[in-house]
Amino acid sequence: MKAVWNNVTIAESNNTVEVEGNHYFPLSAIKPAFFSDSAHTTTCGWKGLANYFNIEVDGKTNPNAAWIYKTPSDAASQIKNHVAFWKGVVVSQ
């Protein structure tokens, strides 16, 4: 699977985990140069606290376009330290 934003591959992995239609990429599969921490968080009733990243490619920023569960609930343990995308990031094979 690949995650592409602004015509640049920002993550790539053969070992994503699909949950609720989102492919979660291992943290090691993202290209860190394109990511910066965001202060934004959300809470999912069954997964727990999500922290967000801003994505920056070629001078353009996509705020809060990626998220990670650093310490998910036991029910979502398979996505611990995995990153998922939205807001125009295209995930495909």
C-alpha cells in the first residue's frame, strides 16, 4: 500500500492493518521528513486517544491529515503505533 499526497509518496508498506476502511501503516513506513506533530487529538470510544500529524510536501501543508494511536485500547492493539490518513491523502496499492 502507498499513501500519496501532493503527488509524493509519504508512506509505503506491505504490512498495513485495515480497520473501519482505513489502512494503518506501521510508523516505520512513513517518511518522517513530511510529518510534523500536531496538537490536535480526538478520542474514539473503542480505540482510545488519537494524536495527529500535519503533512508538509513541497511547501504545502495538510493539517491534521494523519493520525496515530500510540496507546490504543486492548480492542485496538493491532494498530498501536500505526498511522492512518484522510483529508485528500490517497491510499492505494
